[in-house]
Amino acid sequence: MKRLMAFLFKNSILLIVLAVVLYFCLRVPGFLSITTLKNILMNSIAISIIALGLTFVLSVNKWDVSIGSTASLSAMTTCYLIQVSGGSTFLGLVGGLAVALLCGFLNGLLVAKLHFEDIVATIATQSLFFGLAFLYAGGYEIYKNMRPSFRFIFNGNLGVVPFVLVLTVVIYTIADIFFRKKKIGRWLYSTGNNPRAALFSAVPVERVIMIAYLLSGLFAGFAGILGASEHGRAWILLGQGYLLTGYCVVFLGISIFEKPTPFGTLLSAFFISTIRTGFVMENVIYYLSDIVIGLLLLGAVVVSNEKKIVHQNYKVGEL
Amino acid sequence: MSSNGNNGFFRRLSYNIGLVIIALMFVFFSLVSDFFLSIPNVLNILHHGAILGTLALGVTYIIILGEMDISFANLMSFASVLVAIFLRYGYSSLVSIVFATAISVLLGTANGFFVGYRGYSSIAVTLATSNLFLGLNYTVSKGRPIYAAMPDTFLAIGQNSIIGVPISVILLIIVSVVTYFIIHATSYGQKLYAVGSDQDSARVMGINVRLVKLVAFITASIYVAISAVISTSRLGSGQPIVGSPYFLETLAAVFFGKAISRQNVSTVIGTLTGTVVLSILFNGVTLLGLPSYIYQLVLGLVLIFAMLATIKRRTKMV
């Protein structure tokens, strides 16, 4: 009985999510269809890309709150370059991703090399990137000269499968291999668990943290570009909602698999997207989904932390 | 002290980097704008500083503990909406303020409980509760400003002056003095610093770490309620998004104070210095007619440079 209760508690968030999904399947007409499934998958792509970057940062036990601004800045850069160059999608993509990498590099420089507090440093850079994103158009949207090749990135199909879906699966497969089979995965977790011990075990701690921030910036920028490609335009507040949903997704993954993993992140991105889509189809007022996502994040934090406490056999912060 | 005089001078300069920045900004803005040093403008700066300073002093408690609060901005918006709603239902100013403060304290207690008594990561907890507060706020206000026929006694808090000094500024001075007393002259303040530097050692010394954390979050929520009352009274209505612009500014003010302090800890004086710097900056950017996003940009840069200026005094991470 005790073991059953422990099992139920361990998987409570997963069970709640599954129950909600089941509810939608039974109650919402038209929910169980290929079109809805495709919608859910397409809605989950930007958030799963940005959450993959957060998975890297959280696995070294750091925080990056600048991802929303990075996404906006990189989307604005891409669309600005396309508009100025008269429709060169390639130039825009390269420019946007380069800016995203630069953002990640600045974060990594401040946190890994200069040893600033991660939250303070990324709050500062968040403000900085947000201000920089304004400089292109002063708050207006950028939408001119968008070619079909740019829209193809998000909206195009390879046969019957959306191109971006294939891309996401490929990125996640590579990330999963790096996390589970390569040295860098071990390095990430050992740095996150105890940086001092990792340093004494010959792990290049500073470089690992730098890599985590670089990837977080890169994926945030790519998610921003995907958002711009979906709508064919870029605007300042494009990346605004990414921060909370991204962290909610990663923590949900942690609560299922006990540590940040790419697979857990992907799975929970799909769940969150299902819940969101279900809410829209049920015609629920929009701010209720804020409450639900917030509650889910709180629940995920509770479960993942209590699990850790049981695992370590003593209470956090208690000797 | 270094034998090299030049080095010693720069080191002393970096200890007083806050004063240097304030002085430089004063000189710069009074040179480029004639209006900067006039009395109405100084009052403007103080008005802005009253709301920002109260919030920042509240957050200081949490930062001293080594914890983080993301939810205070949304809590402030919610408190502002609540005050306006209670006033609209015809409660007196005092009762409305007390009710709204009580609800803030309740929500702050939730934060403190999860962080102090359950030991969860404060940034994750407050990220979640911040969204909850936003949802509650929109559920109550439907996302629309709350207008109410506010009594004069309530409006006086944010709009009237006593002998030329705005009441909100007098409130900030009272709050600052009280905070200075609590943090730097009582045993509770010492406990805050003890928990912030090493909570396991603090526990062994017999400090009730959980209670210290809970009380800090509750205290912070009272400060948030005070700033919500000041801003509601100043605007004459309850705005559901009044807190969000203050989010970054408040954290910047507190961390600016932390960055310029000698031992890399938050202090009341440091936080107030940060508040003054940001208020002058905000006012100066507005006076120069620059677009508001320039302020965001400069704010990020100021925060980074304040940290860079004191980098020599920082200990290594590992």
C-alpha cells in the first residue's frame, strides 16, 4: 500500500496530465483526429526547441531567463536582414542564428568566465537584448520581402510530413545521443550536481557551462526564427510567453525522469501542447491556461523536489 | 592597502562606485537638459523612486537570504486591483488597504512556505506562483482597469504633499528607516545574513532557518502591498498590469546595490542607491526625449557594468 502511494505520488503529474488528455479525447468532439494531432505537434515545435536549450542549462544547474528576449532579438534580426537584402532567406537565417549564438556567448562569458550570479547576469542581458530588438524597427513589425523559402522553414512539407517536424526529431535525436552516449552528457550532469567535485575530476567546468549557455542561446534564437517563419513576420513580443512555458516543460520532464533529459522535455512539450490545444477547442477563457500551466509547474517542482528528498534520504537544507 | 597610490585610489573609487555613478549622471543630465534640476522634475524623480524603492526594499530581504523572487511584480498588480475593488464596494480606505495587504500576505506566505518549509528552489516556485497571481488577477479584473470613486484620504497618499514633500516620499523615508533598523539593528537582520551566507551553519548555530525564510517572504509581500497602494492612489485606478514594468527595474535596483557593496551582500543603503540611480536614469532618458526602449538597453548595461566594476572583489565560483 505504501509502495503504491509512493508510486502514485512519484508519477502524479504524469497521471494528472494523462487524465486531462483522456478527458479531452472523450469530451471534445473532433479531438481524436489527424488534423488535431498535426495541430498539437506543430504547436509544440517552437516550445520544444526552446526547452531543449533550457534542458542543457538546467542540467548544469544554472538558470537562463534571457531566452525570451534572445528569441525576439534573433527573429527581428532575421526578418530585418531579409527585408534589407531584398529577400535573401539564407542571409537572414545565418544572421539570426549568429546573433543568437552571440547572445548565448555573452551569457556564458558573464556566468562561466566572470562568475556572475546566473540569474542576475541573465536578467541584465534580457533587458539588453530586449532593448536591442527594438533598434531595428522601433517597436513596429518587420514583414516586407518575405519569400516562400522563408515561410517554408515552418510551413513547408516533405511529402506529407512537415519539414520542421523532421528537423525537430533529428535535433532531439542528436541531443539525446550527446546526453546519453557522449562524454559531454556526463560532464553536464556532474557539473550540475557538484561543480567543485566535477572540477577535481578533470571536468572543464567553465567550458561546459559556456557550452550550455551557447546552446541555450542558439536554440532560443532558432525558436524565435521558427515563430517568425510561421507568421511571415517578426515582432518585439514574439518571445514573451516562451520563458514560463519553457521552464514548465523542462520541470515536467524532470518530474517524470528525475533529471533533465531531452526525451522527457520532448514528451512534456507534447503534453503541454495537447492541454493548450484542448483548452482552445473547449473554448476556455485564455487566462485560465495561465493558471493551469502555473499550477502544473508548481506541481512538477513539488514532485521533482520531494523525489530528490526521498532519494537522498534527508531533507533539503537539513543536516 | 596597496603601496601603489594610483591603485589605492581606484580601489577606493570602486568602493564608492554608486556615488560616482550618481554624480556623473547628475552632471551629465543637468548639462544636456535645463529642466533636469528644477523642483518639479526632482519631485518626479522622487515619485518614481517611492514606488520602486518600496518594492526594492521588500525584495532586499529575499536577496539577502540568497533566495530569489519573481512573483512580486504580479503580486503588486493583483494587490493594486484588489485595493481598487474593495474601494469600489464602498469600504473605507483603511479597511481596503488592510484587506488587500492581508491577501498579499497570504499569497506571500504560500511562497515562503514552499521555499522555507519544503526547501524547493525559490526561483521555480515564484515563477509558478507569479503565473498563478497573473491568472487570479485576470479572473478578478477580467484584464480591465478597475475604476472606483476613491475617497480623498486614499488619493492623498500618492498625490498630495506636506510642505512641498510628497506623502509617498515621506512613506518611502519611513519605510527605509524601519527597514534599516530591522536589517542592520535587530537579531532578525543578522539571522538573514547568516542564512544567506551558509544556511547549514546557520541551522547548527540554532537559527530557525525555515521561519527566517517564511518571515522574509511575508515581510516582502507587505512591502509589495504598500507600493501597490501608493501606485493605485497615484493613478486613481486599479491597473491589472501596473507591476510588470517594475519587475526588471526592482531587481536591477537591488542587484545594483549588491554589486556595489563591499562584501557582495545586499544592504539597505545599497538598494536605496540603486533606486536613486535607476530613478534618475529613467527620468533622464524621458527628459532627453529618447524612446523608452533605450532605457531598457541602458538598464541592462548599467547592471553589467556595476558587476564588472566590482569583479576584483568577487570570490571564484568553484
